[in-house]
Amino acid sequence: MRESAVLITGANGEVGHGLIRGLSAKNSATIIALDLESLDEKLRPLCAASYVGSILDAQLMERIVSRYQLLEIFHLAALLSTRAEFTPERAHLVNVEGTHALLQLALRQGSWMAKPVKFLFPSSIAVYGLPDLETKRGGRVKEWEWTKPITMYGCNKLYCEQLGRYYADNYRQLAAERAKVTVDFRCLRYPGLISAETLPQGGTSDYAPEMIHAGARAEPYDCFVREDTTIPFMAMPDAIGALLAMADAPPERLTRRVYNVTSFSLTAGEIRDRVVSAFPGARIDFRPDGKRQKIVDTWPEDVNDDAAREDWRWTPRLDGDTAFGDYLVPEISKRYAARPPTPTGD
């Protein structure tokens, strides 16, 4: 008999690190990790197994499901926004085809178990495409507003949101005999994420964590957006908390498949000021890159997450002040006092 388990793809990435620890702390799940790179040594004892490979490797995925009965899939693996713009075809293959293959796998697993597999999918503010700065500054943006992304990553995420909705609610709707079990698809739209534990991995919002880590190392950093650039952010502990809270929510409380979540919005200049205050050796200049600035200017300054707050009682623990004062500055200070961080894989 196969052992029941939770699969985390992209397990060695920024969100994966926190998610493995969060799930392990609950003592309620056998965790299976999958990533292109070997899992961080500190995380291996928390997992029943860790696999090195791609979500596109059908034979590898079959090996996993031949041994484990997957109750939940946290699909974190993705080619992130900046890298995706350099290789859009590869991004489509990984981000879209990979997600589609996992949805098919979840559908098969659910059919065998006679109950739907939970499929947790992190999306991004990159799905938005506001037309100008006046609109950007016009208030909190709801889930269905201005979804006209201008990046391949944003297009990929938006399409996968819709694909997940289809597999959950309308799969084979014209078939003579519809599937008795579909997929319990649940999606979070994250703002920019900032982690004290791992280095940023190629997101266009990563000017914020890059600034903080460079400041802590007393290394010069040229910020690639304007000083007045504003987007919503969230510290990694809240990102993990939101994902776990949505996963635990009773299905009958969920009124949507896709939920915004956010914590605080700061300008790039305000982030620089906080970094310089915490790390007096920081040397930060603003040298906007026109192409990346154009992308960030299409993202909202704030998003409306009322649905998450109402449906599954989402509320962030860390605002701008506590994110820096209680989490980022002390944790990053300790990290660099001990050793420099090393980049992690997707």
C-alpha cells in the first residue's frame, strides 16, 4: 500500500524552505520534496524523501506516485519573471506545461482515492497589467481587475490560474460521463516576497531583498527601479502562513479559486532608508533600468485582499515596521555574522 504524502515542487526555493518547516512543525504530513537541485542539507531530515529532477520528467513523476499517494501538491516550481523574459519559450514549457502535467497527475490521484487532491498554486502580482501610473496609484486592485500582463511570467501565471479553475469546476463538462472527482485547486496571488533565509532568485520585485542583502554585506547596490516605485510586499513568514491557512480552510468557506494576499506597500526609497538605518555601511544608488521599470510600473501599488480575510481569516503578522524590525534586520544580521547565504534553486 502506498504511503500518503504531500508533494512540494520547487522545494529548494525561497517559499519551499519556509513551507517545509511549516508543514513539518504541524507533524501531520509526510513531505516529499522535488527540485532541480539537491535539497538544502538542513531540510532533508524534515522530508521523507527528496528527488532531484524536473516536473517535466514524466518517468520521475510516475516513480513518485508509484510509491506515494499524494493528498496535497504545493506546486512552487517555476521559471521566474526576469529569467522568463530572456527565455519565454522555456518559461512557457516549465510554467504552463509543467503545471498542466501536475494537474493531470492530481486528477488521476484523486480518482484513485475517490477524493480530490488539494492543489496549492502560488501566483503573482505579475498577472496584473495596469496601463499607466495614474491607474497604478488609483487604489487597491481586486482579483479580476486589470489582468493584462505584459510579461511571459505574468501570462503563464494567469493562464495557470484559469487552467486550475477549469480542472476544479468544469473538467470535461460536455462528456457523457463527467469525472466524479476533480481537483481542489487553490491559488494565492503573492505580492513581492522578502526572505531573510534565502537569496532572491530572479523575480522582478527582487530589488527589495537584493537591496537588504547587499546592505547587510556592506556591498554597493544599484537599484533598477525609480526611488518612488511602489508595489505591495510580504515577509516570508507571512507568505508561508497564508499558504498554509488557505490549504487548511474548509472547502465550503472558499468563495473563490484565486485570492489576493498582501501585507505592506513601500516605495523603493523607503526600503533604501530602512536598509541604511539598519546597516550604516550600505551603499545604495538608484539607476533605473527602463525595461524592468516598465514592467514594475504595470503592477499595482496595493491589492485588495478582502476575500482572503473574510473567507479564511487571513491577516498578516508583519507590517512594514515589524517585517524589518522583528524579522529581516535581526535574521539577516545573524546570517551574515555566521556565513554568507548561497543561492537556491527554483
